[in-house]
Amino acid sequence: MLNIVVLLKQTFDTEEKIAVKDGAISEADAKLVINPYDEYALEEALRQREQHGGEVRVVSCGGDRSEEALRTALAMGADEAIRLDIATVPGDDSFALAAALAKVIEPLKPDLLLAGLFAVDSGSGSVALQVAERLGLPHASSAVKLGIVGPDEAKASGELPPGAAAAARFAVVDRDVEGDTETVVIPLPALVTAQQGLNEPRYPSLPGIMKAKRKPLARVAAAASADEGARTTRVELFPPAPRAAGRRIAGTPGEQALELVRLLQAEGQLPQ
């Protein structure tokens, strides 16, 4: 039996056109979905439960609207959902968020903590790692294959980390490393972050959608302490400048290179 917890974030649909209004991203008409990499993590949690038994809980931090993503996760097959109210998180940076999430996850005592490799809206991949650090969990990132095995299989799969021989179960993880694959073995409990290619997430079924309405969805407030405030502050948010029309530079290759350098320096993109 495995007690599995999945970190989940609600993000903008990757095909959505993002609008910035008054220094913030406007969510008024935007379509929000489960972060695609978190979908891989959730699907893997469901597959591991099907193989080993146990429970799958999904945990997210957000406002009321984020419950849409949690209900989708329940419809896909998760057993329980927990929403950490974002209004009570001390700050909006990854340090404060990880501190608040760790306090929620610690009493759940997960055997396996799963999360997406990064969030597609912010490009950040640090929250799950900070949670693992606070909980004292080893981790393996960018997983493209995951197996849960006993000590004998673990020893046959790769070198065990120091002090891990006494663990009852291990995660054998094939990691994507810049186009190649590395196999690592870590003792449970542990964190594994999911890379694209780990699996193919399932769609919620109609019976799953109906059952999701009756599954528990808890709402909790963050328990903050003085040392867990925000470490970063967003000063300004603005869209990129419109792309300018291209230019054609005439002359020989040497003349073209000199003219290109001159233009880049004139626009402040190269030092004088």
C-alpha cells in the first residue's frame, strides 16, 4: 500500500493568449487547466496506486477557482483533494509557498510525493524541491519512468545512496538528462518530479466526474511563522514589446556583419 500525495497547480491553458492589465495577468476570460506536467505526476500516482494499492491525495494552493482543477483531479481518480487558501499564504514567492505546503503535507506522511517538473505559467520548478527539503525527503527530478521495488530489486537496479540499505521500499527512476537517460535509486519516502514522456494522462470519465462530486475536498489556511515570509517581491509585470519588422542588410558578408553590429549597438543590444 502506498500513501501518495501529488502537488498540483492550476495554470493558464498553454494555447491561451495572455493579457496583462494593471500590472497583473488578467484571468477574467482565460481558460485555466491543471499544469500539464502535474498531470503526468497525477497519472503516475494513479498508476502506482493501481499496482500497489493505497490512496492518492492532491494538494494545491490557490483561490476558489483552483477547485476546478482539484475536481478534475478527483474525476481522474484521486481519492481526496486539499486546497490551501492562497489568501493566507505569507507572500507569493516560492519560499513562502513551499513552507505553507510543507506544513499541510507533513501530517499526511506520504510514502511518495509527486509533482510536475515545472509550472508552465511561471517556468519555476523550485516549489516541490523546497517542500522535499523541508520534509527531509530525497528526490529525483525529470522522471520518464518510475518503479517502486523492494531492497533486492533496488540493489539490482543501481547503486544505493549511503544509509539507504535499511529502507523497505525504493523508487527506481529513469531521469531525462539533456537527451540521455540516467537511472537512480532512492529510498522511500521520496519526491519524484515528472517529465513529459513519463505517461499519457487519462481523461476523466463520466462515472469519474459523478463520483468526484462526492469525494472530500478540504480547504485549509496556511500556518505561518515569522521566518517563512516572502523572500522575493514582484516589482512589475509587463508583456514583451511587439516584434518589429525584419530588415535586409545589403553588401558583402563582411559589410553585412559590420552593419549588423552597428545596428545592434545603436539599439542598445550590444555594448559600444
